[in-house]
Amino acid sequence: MTKAVIGIVTVVIVACLGLPALLLSSAIGGGAGGCAFVGAPATASGQPAGTEQWDTDQLAIAVVIINRGSANGISTWGQTVAVAVAMQESRLRNLPHLGASNDYDSIGVFQQRPSQGWGTPEQLADPAYQADRFYARLETVPGWETTPLAQAAQAVQISAYPREYAKWTDEAIRLVERYGSGDTAVGCPVNVFGSAAPAPRNPDGSWPDQTCSIRPDPTTGSGCITPRVLHLVQQATAAGFGEPGCYRVDDHGEHPRGRACDWMMTSGGEATGSQKARGDAMAAWAVANADRLGIMYVIWYRMIWTNDEQGWHPYNNPLGGNDPSGWHTNHVHISVER
């Protein structure tokens, strides 16, 4: 069993978004799908001290596990079992092979082993793949729907410490209740990073015309950005997504006009595993807060969301080729209203 450092928790809001082929999937629109916030206090009896809180990367992985359960038609109890297993096995971290610190060749969120037929190391590096594999095996356990958590978990994991799963029951229930869609709203996703403060509007609700007046752009030290983009950057930073790059000299697009920013999820290559989960979460956060922030479109992982009836749809890379930057598989791009 491996251990990881536990961090801080962030604010939560449930929102129906539209993100096909990404972490979160449903229909965009006001109240679509009947989603509702459900919160429960963190009173995990027997849980190790100081582990009631999770940082944004851990929460993003929990959302992956919960969302894959919904996508596979797994009940909230099954999602709870899966989250508890991930808490025990990796503390909700996508762990690489850790050599002597590992249990044999175990890797990833669920510490699954390539040598035992769970998948290739490359496949098991993806938390969504591991979650799918866990749920597939859980469904083969007779009566798992009414089985105590530790017993159901052990039937899948075959751990040397089967009783350890039980101590995460309360906390896993709390996360599934808080971030899950419930058994009657499969596919209704969550935004674990909170609601942004709204950008200023005109008295009639329209967006004021803004020039590229913030000089220099604080994210690049050159050029300029609009006040609305500065507000976006501040809100994204407050949500835990770090600083983007905004102004860029170019012959097309919104960057040279100071109306767009890119949040890198990798140093250049295509995002995978927890990097992709974090990009998925940021794209979801942007869509959930689009009306508050005046977001015109979001591009991430070969998909584009536009603030019209199209919602998420395939992105047509104008640069051609298979470059991660052109297909936006290494960064989340956000453009705001003019």
C-alpha cells in the first residue's frame, strides 16, 4: 500500500455542463438535468487524522472515478466503494511505479497490476481506465450492491489488508454525495472548483465594450489584456488553476487583442492521466462560469465549447498536423466576449 501527502479542499458547486468525450458530460443550460448540490459534513469516524481535506488534484481524480461510475450505470454505493478503494490505495493520487515502495508492479490510482491482467502500464496510467476496470470487476461480485464496503472492495482488490478500506467509508460517502449526480441523474457532472465572482456588466445586463488597456499583460510582461480577461485570470487563480499566458503576438485569434488566455496542463506534450483530468476540470469550471465571466468559447482536447446552442462540439484545428498545441491537448484555451 502506498501513501501520498494530503492537501487542501476547495469550494464546491454542482452544475450541468456539456463536455462530451471529456471528464464531465451532460447538457449545457440553466438547470438542465435537475442537478442539485448535496453536501454532508466531514465526520469520518476512524479516518486518519488530517485527511478530511483533499487538494484540487485529488478532487479531480475523485470526480473522474465518480463520473466513470455514472457513465457505466453504477449506483452511488458502487461509486462509494470505488472512491474508498482509491483513498486507501493511493490517497487519490495517480501514482507511478514506485520501485521498492510498491506492492509488486502496482501502479495508478487503484494500484492495479499489469501482471494480473488489469491492463498495460500505459493504460493503467489513466485514472478513468482504472476506474472502468474496477467497476467491471465489481459488477462480477455476487450481491455487491448490498455488501459492506470493505467486503465488496476486497472481493475486487484482494488486498493483504482488507479491513483498511472500511475506515474511508464516511469520507467516500461524503465525496460521492457532494460531487456525484445521484442514481437518477446519470451524466450530470460537477464543478469542484467553485463559483466565480461575476465580471462587471452594463445596467441592462450587456457586456461593456473594453479595449486592451491593462499594460503590460501581467501574465506575460508584454502587450496588453482587457479588464475582463484580467478578471478571468484572477478568478481562475483563486480557483486553483495557476497563472496562464494571455497576450501573444500573432496574425489571428484573440491573443493579440488581449482577449484570450492559455492554461498549460503539461510542459508541451499531450496531457494524460491526472494532467488531463485537471484540464477536464478546468474546462468544466470555465463552462460553469461562462455567464459570470463573459466567456465566449473554450477549447480543450480537440473539442470547443461556444456560448450558443452548439455547446461542446469537435474542434477543427486550423493549423493542421497533429501538434498538441494546435489540437489544444496540452492546454485549455479561454476567450472572452469583446
